[in-house]
Amino acid sequence: MVAVTDDRDAALAELAAEVPGASPQDLAVTPFLLIGSPRQLADQLRRQASELGITSYIVREPAVAALEQVLARLRN
């Protein structure tokens, strides 16, 4: 899931309310979700590459436009 938002905490809390047993803190560190501003998403991808060794992702077509901003930040 990819969600670009200026209020990451609220988006995580909203999603956690829909996922039984998950806290916003749990969701914030899962590599299966990218939620936040373009800068936060770029930081998350860098952190996951460093800490988890994840360097490639497959995303569904609806997320591609949102990730273009993130990819531009990663190139810098």
C-alpha cells in the first residue's frame, strides 16, 4: 500500500483501526506499507534498504504516480 499524505500519524491510526491487532507503531515499521509525505517515504525506503536489505519493490499501477515524487528524492 502506498499513501502520500501530510499527516502520517493520522493515516497510520486510521489504518490500524481497520487491522485487528495492529498498532500504528506496528504499521509504521512494516515494509509492506509506504505512508507519509514524499520525503518520509524516501527516508523509509532508504532505511529499509540499509536495515533490511530491501532494494527492489513491486507496486501496483495506481501507486506509480505517487512514487514518482519519491523516486526523484531518492536520486538526489
